Amino acid sequence: DIQMTQSPSSLSAFVGDRVTITCRASQSISNYLNWYQQKPGKAPKLLIYAASSLQSGVPSRFSGSGSGTDFTLTISSLQPEDFATYYCQQSYSTPFTFGTGTTVEIK
Amino acid sequence: EVQLVESGGDLVQPGGSLRLSCAPSGFTVSSDYMNWVRQAPGKGLEWVSVIYSGGTTYYAGSVKGRFTVSSDNSGTTMYLQMNSLRAEDSAVYYCVIGSYGVFDIWGQGTVVTVSS
């Protein structure tokens, strides 16, 4: 199975800050990497697919990059509604695996 | 409103069985891939299974041999038959439509609790 490692596990930031979350795969997954946002009590929401493609309706302050084993999710200017938990997930092969999550909290 | 509707979650004793259902509401499923993803209380996301339109299925190692995913003849309703349930199967189970492993439409989730 492909292991997905996210860092940090949590971070605190101010509204307006630039935030970067990293995700590393245990083997090369090309660009088969997706990012999700989850708020408490809600289902996750797809933000980014294929490492860097923005899902329809997602604000442009979210961006993704990377290929192979190392990936990043960047929020260019953190907004109040962005405080949530973020997960990466590989879609290269089954079993599809998720990262352990990064919780973004208000500073 | 366009949504996926899960049902069947319940409290069940260890070793017991449960069947979850998932059906679209307000739209026709055009994706060839329907998945189950679960989340234990306070934990992260875990992919459970996928069924392709041709009937091919795949499972996470943690449920293989105990869970069976299927769909009805029209391919629009998906089921997850869960047998030999364990405490560690307790979770919110999400029905998810996702082509090629990209999970873009999620249900609201149904809660499964395995406890005596």
C-alpha cells in the first residue's frame, strides 16, 4: 500500500496569512494526488485534483503543486472560512490512501 | 437538491452484520465508480471499497473478506454488506462518487457503531 505522510499535523495562522501544507507519498504517484477540506461534522470537499487542478467552484486562493512523491497545498491568503482539516489522497492505485490530515486553526 | 443519500447505519454487536445503502437524489449517476470511505470518531479518512460499473470491486485490507460492495441492476444504488463487525469498524461511512479515485461527490454519511 502507498503511505501518505502529511505535515504539519496542525498549524495556527492569522487571517490573511499564506499557508502551506505538504504531503509525501511512499512511492512515486506521478500527479495522482488530490486535496480535500473537511469542516467539523461535515463531509469532505474536493479542492484540488491531479495535484494542481482546481475543482470547479473552489476559490483561486487554493493551489496545489508537486509530482512524484512530494506535493504541497497552498492557501495564498487565509480566510475565516478556511479553518478546517485538510487531507491529501493518492488516486494512483488501490487501496486509495489518505494522509493523516492537517488541522488549520485560528491564531 | 443534488445529493447522495446513505442509510442503514445502526448500533450492532461485535460479530454482527449490517447493510448500508447509498442512492443519488436529484440527479442521475453518470460516474462509473462508487466508493465507500469511512471516518472513525476523531480520526482521519479511510477508503473502504470501490465498485466499477462493470462490477469489479476492490477493498481495503482491513475489510477484505468481511465486507462486500454491490450495486443494483441499474447501477445507481450501492450497498455495503458488512459482516463480522469489530469495534474498530465503528465510523461514519460516506458514500462517494469518484472517477479514477478522485472523490468529488460525497453523501452526508451514516453512523455505524459496533459495541456490546
